[in-house]
Amino acid sequence: MSVKAFKLVSAVEREMLMGDKNYINIECIECCGKNLYIGTNDCFIYHFLLDEKVSAAGKITFAATKQLHKYLGLKKPVSELKAASALTRLLVLCDNTITLVNMMNLEPVPTGARIKGAVTFALNENPVSGDPFCVEVCIISVKRRTIQMFMVFEDRVQIVKEVFTPEQPCAVAVDGYYLCLALTTQYIILNYNTGVSQDLFPYCSDEKRPIVKRIGRQEFLLAGPGGLGMFATVDGISQRAPVHWSENVIGAALCFPYVVALDDEFITVHSMLDQQQKQTLPFKEGHILQDFEGKVIVATNKGVYILVPLPLEKQIQDLLASHRVEEALVLAKGARRNIPKEKFQVMYKRILQQAGFIQFAQLQFFEAKELFR
């Protein structure tokens, strides 16, 4: 049974990006506050400001205003963008080179600092250096079976560590000293400080695209065998039951208490609280799904959309209205971390009372008594 957890809202229409140039495709996106950056297949970066508007009826729309666009001077696609807002820098991966550009004017840093030989890269969201004016970057190197760690400052980069892996890595996420890696045939956790590694489970990267995503301190979400979304901690254990995805998931994102997944036809929404699928949104030709500071963005080759979450209280009321008491109570308990304590206690008491009356009306007197109590 479904819950309306998200609404899909258009953010950047194709005309704003490409006009009548049909050959332009979106390759990657990055969002930092109101700043939305788009990298394209013809080596341009576009910068938009996203303005969220709420109508009197509570309907949310987004107005994107184009700030500027910049050609990087190569005949290659811009394959990845990551913002380092503390440094006002955008890290741009194009043609196996990470360039540092200014977030506001998209000009490369005057020192020309760059990281060469990168296949893909990830930022450490739980950095170990303690320096607020530095970001830690992990790259999968063009050198065979090699990972490199860098410290990136405003105008310079510094290599910290080079680590060799048992097989060729193809995807990485970082938390502190821990790397979660998709290798050719399996996922592993590797402590790059000690060199100790731990196998998680097998996976064939030749058959499907691996997904490795940090979802919280010392915890990752992975695309496992048999269409399972698997959770793993840095200790190599799973503290949550897996979610059942389709076999061909392209991307995944987290918007607590939901895990959102994209395949070639749908966006699916699963609850982390009870692992049930709660919502399915038809979405054709999607190839990017990412979350940025709680904002979930999906993109096709031609347009960008935002998944706007409905207020949790509204979702709980909808479940109660459908007499789905258990699900409503699970969601209400899970909402505790998103709502201030006093407000939560008032809301939770009212939900228990409503749930009690529903059970009472269904002659489930013992359950109703417990809820009233």
C-alpha cells in the first residue's frame, strides 16, 4: 500500500539549459544551498540559483535563475562536480583531471592547482584532519588498483596517502579513515590509515552499476546482489534489514526515514523503519539521483527535478485516515529525530490517541487500551 511521501517538481526545464541545441546532455549535478551546478557533455558548467516558492495552498514550486555558464575548453564531458563551500570552491572532474574553480564566477584558481589521473572521486564528509579550510578527497586513480587521498585547500592540493587494492576499484565512498569500495567482484571496507580491509559481500560490477553511498557516520548503503539495497557499517556488519529494489537500480539517495532509488522506469521510495515500499513514481530516462543536504534531486539528460518531501505529520495523518495504525506509529516514532522534543511529545500523544480510537472502533479493545494508556 502506498504513502504519498514525495512530490516530483520540475526545477530546470530543458529550454533554460540548451535552447534548441538537442545534442546537449546533462552529465552531472551538484547542489549547495540555493546554488545548482550542472555539468554537460559539451564541457560546460552552468550555475543556477534555485528559489523555492510556497503558494497559499502549500504548493511548492522552484524558480531557477541562470547566473552564468563556463566552457572548460576541452572536447570532453564534465563527469563530476562537488562543492566545497567552506573554500568557495567547486571540484570539477573532466578528462581524468580534477580542477578547482571559484563557486561564484567559475574561474579556475590562479595557482592552477589540480589533481591529475582521477577516474572518479568522493569527498570525506567526516574528515580526519580537523582543518576547516581543507577538504579531504579520495580518488580512484587511473593507475591500476590504486586509491589516492588528497587534502585540497583554497589554491593548492597535497597528496596524503596512496593505497593499493586487491582488485580494480570502480566506486568509492569515504567516512573518516574508512573507504567503502566496490571492486570488480565484491564490496570491501578498507581503513586507509592501517591498511586493514574487510570483505562485505560479492558483487559483479561487469553486470550492473555498483552503488556505494555514505548515509551517516560510519554507515554506507550499497546495491547488493538480488536487487537488495544493503546497509553496512565500517565494522562490516548490517544494523538494518535490507530494502528490496529492482535488479537494475541506477542511483540511490537518503531522505530520512526514506531510501529513494532510481531505475530506468521508476523512482521507488522505501522506509528505513520497516523496509516496506511506500511509493512509486513513474520516471523515464532518469540517469542521476542524488541527495544534497536533505534535498533529493533527479535528472534526465535534458531536465532537473526535485523530490519534495511531504511533511511527516501529513503522512502520518494520511496513514491513520487509511486505518494503517502500525505504519503510522512506526513513522511517528521514526520522526522523533526530525522534530523538536516538546513538539514531538505533543504530536505523539495526539497520534496515540487517534490510533487508540481507530483500534477501539475496530473492536480491538486490548490494543486500544494500550494506546490510550
